[in-house]
Amino acid sequence: MSPLATFDVVGKRVFLRCDLNVPIKDGIIKDDGRIKASLPTIQLLQSKGASLIIAAHLGRPQGLPSPELSLAPVAKRLGELLGQEIIFTGDLTGDAVTAVARSLKAGQILLLENIRFSPAETSKDEIERAVFAAQLAQLADAYVGDGFGAVHRKHASVFDLPALLPHCAGLLVAGEVEVLKKLTENPARPYGVVLGGAKLSDKLGVIENLLEKVDLLAIGGGMVFTFFAAQGKEIGTSLVESDMIDSVKALIATAQEKGVRLVLPTDIVVAPTLSADAQPTLVSADAIPADQMGLDIGPLSAAAFAAQIQECATVFWNGPMGVFEFAHFAAGTKVVAAALTKVVGISVVGGGDSAAAVRALGFADSQFGYISTGGGASLEYLEGKELPGLLALGL
């Protein structure tokens, strides 16, 4: 049973930290997956007779109000999904917000404006964060942390605020932790990890940690070209992190030493420029032209990745295999996603761009074992780091 099921919120105002950081363009939400993922906790709290003050962030406004990063479109979509009016305020603290919060009736929801519009939310000054957290605490009687995508941040509404109120993890956070424990504590084997995305430096720590645990590590996306460079291959104008080459050589040696199957692409889709109308060419990974850049793994590589994935009982995937936003360079990501839907065991899509990719490519969330809402948080958990937001909730 979830701790939230027995958490006493009857007749109380609950400060609910959600992750509603959804992609918005021209005021239109492109993927409402994170909003939908927050609904079970919201509805459970409502059924228990609580009123809700919801806080969330959108993007990185650097502590300054920014119209394009307003949560107004989120308030509208949340209201549509719940079938009720969402009270939305352009402020975060102050007498007016406090008055609205204290007037809420059971089941009503107040959504605060983007919590990162306050510089105190993300401040490294503990006193500044503590003062802001104390102001937020005046709005509510209890706290529920359900913004998994932010639990790796030592922010006021994630880390400092829970200490000031009776607190509990929401259903989403509890569910995420349960799944991640399956990946880190005696996972069913064979255990495979597929990593992509642009930057190797963002995932170096997690790769080093996972080499101690996994049977298979498959690498695609932009980061693979640093692996190729470490092997002395021509990579043309492909993305590369030259300062990571020595680290990659060490990773390759460690994988060999540990008996981990390290799978790299054997064919690559290249083009002269990164654009939707760039003409793709399929080449061997050993023959990337000097004036071309790699933008997707090729069909032979995608098929090999898929075959390896389907042999695994546990699979974690984070990062697209190519520039999936452009049709010419989406095939690798689509083949890998399809393979995950066929895993007999547990398949976890690790949030961020990976979650956006599977939805953009026409897959339903229900086709996967689990889709995480927090790419960065998932990776830091798998890296073995302590996450401030989970520590604050006693997890």
C-alpha cells in the first residue's frame, strides 16, 4: 500500500509539488504526459477530502517572470483532464495568494504560477531558500511530493518545504522509486541498458556505475561518435566531446574486463547538415565521409539493437538513437522503441527526450512496462547519487 493511502489529509490544505514541465510552443502543449502522470495523486487527495495548492516549474526562467514560461496553458489542460475549474494565480506568495489558499473548499485546486519565477526557489543560499519555503508553508497544512522530475534538485519547494509540514510521497514518486529499485537491486537478467542522446558527458557517471550491474550496454545517438573517435574512426562533422575520449577508452576497457556486451552501431545515417530536408545517406560506421554528420543509427544497427533488447528480462532506455524530430532520422529510435514493447519482463523508458520520442512516434504509454517522468532524476538515481527530494520525503 502506498504511504499516501493512509496519509491524513481530510479537510486539510495540501501543498502538492508536481512535475508539470511539459513542452509548450506558441501556447500549445505538445505532450501532456507529465500532466496525466500527476492525475492519480491529485484525484486520490481529492477523494480523501483535501484541497490542493499545486506548485510546479516550467523551463529555466532564471528567477524572472517570463510570459512564454507561464503555467497558464497547464492550468487550462489540467482543468480539462479533471473536468473542473483550476484557480490560477500569477503570484507565488503574499496576502492575496494566502487568502485564496485559505478559502479553498474540499476538492478545489489552486495552481501557483511557475515556481521558478522566484529566484529563491533555485537559490544556492540555504537561508534564502528557507525563507521562501517558510512563506510557501503558510499556504498549507501538509505537503505531498510528487514531482519526480525535480527530486534531484535541492530547491525550496522540493527539499526545504517538506521539513516544515507533515509530508508524504505522492503515488508518482513512490512508483518511480519502486521501478528504479527493480533496476538497481537484484534486477532480473539478462539486464540491458540502451543509451542515446546528444551528450556523453551527461551520462558518463551512470555508465560507469551501470558497468558494475548490466549484461548489455548499447550506445546510440550523438554520444556514439565520441566512442567512434576513441576507436580512431573518422566521424566527419558529427557531434563529439573530445575531452571525453580518454574516459571512453576507459569505459570500453572496463566493459571488456567485466564481460559486459558493449554494442555500438555498425551503420550510420548521415547528412551534410542538421535539418528536416537534409538528404540522408546510409554509410558504414567505418566510412563516415569527412563532410557529413551522423544523425541516426542505420537499419542494420537498429535491428541488432532490437534483437539484443528482446533477449533481456530487464531493459532501461534513455536517449533517442537519432534526431527523431526529423522523419529522415527517426527510424533508429522507432525500431528501439518497438523492441522495448516486446520485452518479456520489465522495460523502462527513462523520461525526458525518450518519453517524448515514443509518444511522437505513435506509441502508447501502455505499450511499455514503465515510462519515467524524470530523465535527469532517473539517471542520477541509477548513478547511485542521493537525490535531495527523495531524502526530504524519507525515501
